[in-house]
Amino acid sequence: MLRYHAIDSSLFINNRKKLIQYLKPNSLAILNANDIMPTNADGIMPFRQNNDLFYLSGIDQEETKLVIYPDAPKNGWKEILFIKKTNEHIAIWEGQKYTQEAAQTTSGITNVYWLDEFDAILPMLMSQVEYVYLNSNEHIRAESPVETRDMRFTAWCKHKYPLHKYERLAPIMHQLRVIKSEIEIDLIKQACSITEKGLRRILPMIKPGVMEYEIEAELIHEFIQNRSRGFAYAPIIASGTNACVLHYNSNNQACQAGTTILADFGAEYANYCSDLTRVIPVSGRFTARQRAVYNAVLRIMHEAKKMLVPGNDLNTYHQALGEVVEKELVQLGLLHIADINNQDLSKPAYKKYFMHGISHHLGLDVHDVGNIYKKFEPGMVFTVEPGIYIREEGLGMRLENNIVIRENGIEDLMATIPLEIDEIEALMYQK
């Protein structure tokens, strides 16, 4: 039914076991699928499942509810999945949906009901429980002007059952999701592998005059051909001065001879994300200046990898790397020692040429959930993406790989993807 291969249900079974350890006695946790969002007239956006619900059930379908009640007096209440009831009309107009048997196989949950049975079952559960855990989007950068299904359900539940004790599920989910299991890491690896195929596809076709959107089109072709739903985020195909716009994604300009392309893209696989950035010379060869800036960014990346070790944290990590960036900018003639000695520490001089962070969590979200103050632990997955942006020269360079922290080092999930200048140039001439 889905593009990606079936995921071992043990992932979702173990994820629910982990969650249960954090719930208070006599608690009920309820999770909702995301809404199907409208466009115009009768149009809808492609459905994207709520990541917490997917993490705990593996169900990749709209109108789904998951109920977890570990201390339930009846075994049949401990885990309940509610899915959209299918019928012949839905089969004709929308296609195949989960059967109850398929939902059981996917999730490892025995008790699967149709969604229209939820209102009859919930009162029986609420009559027994003391605490109710409800979910919300508490990502540190989240902004949602749209009322989500979780928000509507929270308001409804508190109105109907005002005397229960309500708890936040999001902090627990952040703590669980930040450490990836081996199954999850394998899924991210698959996303990275598809991304690699995309990069290798575009390198030989880049030449002066190619449109940024033509490059984007080749990538989406390769992704979908390899069981990906598509891009994990809006791709950035930024040629020339466009590369100095950090979130540029118009992708509508012609690539000019002698310039470079900053290509920031990643495939999604089974809802897991990859996040790659490479810089490509439009004419097939880097100029001396472009090489110098590229290699400076590459050296920063190598230093960053050394600091992704258990016990470090993002704040300490970014502060230490700021000094590495300073040294590279001085060598490039972009900063002087006096600029550094006289800088306002709240506004470091290097920020003129490097404005963003070097790493963020990666997983079911591109900017995955996780406490930024939490110490690094094995199983965490990060991007490493330093950059240097010289607007006065129309030159923007960023390089990015995806890294797993291990007990005794790191695993680069993109280690096979071309990164060195010679590799990039060689592949561009491979017809």
C-alpha cells in the first residue's frame, strides 16, 4: 500500500514500551493523526502523518487515533488503535486503506477498531483513569497559525472531561525520539542512499545555462524512482548570488558560467529524513578563490565531526566551532585579527559570513525534536553543515553530511557521497 518497504513492527512495539516507562500511574495517552490540509476549491495537500503517532504505531494514514492505557483493568484497553473505516465507496474514490488486520501487522497492536467507535469506548476509559496525556507541537521553532487536530481534540477533551489531570506528552516524545534505534538509523541510511543517487544523477548534467528547476526536476525523478515520497524539505538549488540567501528555494534562475551552485536537498524515506548540501561548479571546475573557500568550509566540517562526541552539548559545540570559523575567515582575508579582538561577543564578527548553526537533530523531522541543552549521547543523529557566505563576491558555500554519534566515535551516514573537490569535478565530466 505504501511506497516504502514494510518496517519491522518491533520498532513501534519497543517505542511504546519506552513511552510507558515515563507515564504516571493510571494514565491514558491519546495521539491523533495530522489533518488533511485543503488548498483551494476541492483540492488537498499531500498527507503527512503526525510523527509522534507514526513513531508509536507505524500507521501512515489520516483519521487515526492511538490510545495507550498501561494500567487498564482489561487487557483489551492497554493499547487501542482506531483507524478510518474503509468501504467500497472509499476504495473506488481513494484506493486501498488499512484493514484492521493490516493495521495489526504494521503496529503490533492487537486491538484495532474503526474510528467511529472511539466516542463509545473513550467514556469507559476516562471513567477509570486519573491522568490524561495529550500531544502538541512543542518544537522550539514551531509556529502554527492553523488550529491542528491535536489542538481541537485537547479543547474538546478538557471541555468534556474538565476534572481529569492533564499532562504534556511532547516533552516525553522529545526525549524518546532524540535517541534513534538501529532500525531508525537504517531508515535514515536508506534516505541518505537515495539522496546520493540524486547527487550522482545531477552532476553530469550541470553546465552553463541549465535552469535551477531542471536540476530540481532530476532530483525528484531519482527520489520517486527509488521509493521515496520526494524531498524531505523544500530543496535549495541556489546558483551564484542566490547561494547567499539561506532559505532560497525559488529555483528559477539560469546557472551562469564560472559561478557555483549550492544544492541543499534530501530524500525522505518511510517518513525519515536526510539532509545534504554540496557546492557544484557550473563550468565543471572551481576557480582558485572558490577552491579556497570550499576547502575552508570542508576543514570546519572535519573539525565539527571531531566534537560530536558523547558528553558534549550543542551550545559548547557551537561556541568552540566559532573560533574555528574565525581562523578560516582570517586566512581568507575576510576578517582581520583586529576585528576579532574588538568584537562584541554577543555579536561575533564571524556572523557576517556565517549566520546559522552548524548542527541540528535529524530524524522524522528535518529539524528533529530534542532538547538543545541535552548532552550528546550515542544514537543521536545530527547534521554537520558549516558555511561561508560572501555576498560582496556573490559566493555562498555550505557543505553538509548526516552523522550518528556512537559510543566510540561517529558514523557518517553520507561517507560514500562525493565531497572532495576532485570527486565533484571528476563526476561532472562523467557522461
